[in-house]
Amino acid sequence: MIRILIGAATSGSGKTTFTMGLLRALTRRGLRVQPFKCGPDYIDTQFHSIAAGIESVNLDTWLASADHVREVFARYSAGADAAVIEGVMGLFDGYDHMRGSSAEIAALLDVPVLLVVNARSTAYSVAALLHGFKTFRPDVRIAGVVFNQVASDSHYAFLRDAAADAGVPCLGRIPRAEGIEVPSRHLGLTVGLENELNTLADRVSDLVEQYVDLDLICRGLQ
């Protein structure tokens, strides 16, 4: 089974947008994809459910024990071809240092992390950022990076070189594009918003299929 946690350096990096595109892209390949969300967030789980066509499940070490989180993950991912977990905030941001963070969930479940990095205002400097995320906690495996908000091929070349020098596999990019931002958060879904999110999932899925190494993700990240 494909197991992956989508993390980020900071909030606002594009985790939810990328996760929706990845969920839709995997389902387009005929895979049964089970989405999860770190923490008690009940809004992003609704977005996941639209993109994957199956209910998303929360994994929260603030409200539940480690054993319970493991049991929930095992129960809901049983029979799935892929389990995709969207992180919360920055990868190591928890309610008490790393406690309650996406990184804690990744280590607890032994799931590799695909880091989404917003590259709008940076280039080769991301080498230092990636090196730090890779080496900070050896029990949290940074298996690859996808760069978001990439301006051009030359911009991507700098980012790809930075990832290589940091020793983190570069799995692709999401270029700057109009109409791929997640709408403002709502307390509930309306018919109009659901249609908008469905369209968004399709648009981002098209970009994922074109610019991200989906074959490598499907073979399983280590």
C-alpha cells in the first residue's frame, strides 16, 4: 500500500491544494485512496472527501492515545491501495513543541513525508531549509519534496539543484497558475462550493499528472 504524509515548512505552503490534486490523480488511476488529516480539523477533511470520493479521517494525538491513532489508521486504510495523510501547519508545529504535530504522526505510523515547499520568493536557499528538515529528526523520514508556486523552468532548475545538494529527492513542481487556490474556509459545504472544489481537484490533478513524478509516488516512497 502507498503510504505518504503531505507536510510543509509552514502554513500556507499549499498542502491542502496539493493533497486534493494528489488524491484526485490517484483515484483517476483506479486506486482506492483513503485520505486522513492530522489534528481535529473537520474542514479540510470535507475537501479530501470530495477529491477522493471517500470519507477522510482525523488522526489526532491531542484527543487520542498513540495506540488509538495507530488502530484508527490501520482500520481505515485496510483494503486501500493508498493512504494519504495531510499534515497540519508546519511539519514540526504541535501544541507542545513536536507533540501533536504532523511529524509526530509520521514517526508514530512510520510513514514517509513528502514536503511541499512554497518557492514563490526563493531559489537555491531552499537547500538549507531541506537539509534542516531532513536532519532535524532522524525518526521523521523526508522522502521527497514538491515545489509549489514555481515561476519558470529556470526557477525550477535552481530548486531541483538545491534539493539534490540537500540530499532530498525532488518529485516535481506545481507551477504558478490561476484558479488553483482553495476557497476561503467555510464551516460547511454548499452545493456551489462543492462544485467549485470538484473543479479545483480536477485542475490541480491535471498539474500533478503533468509536473509531478506520480509513478514514483505509486511505487512507494522510502
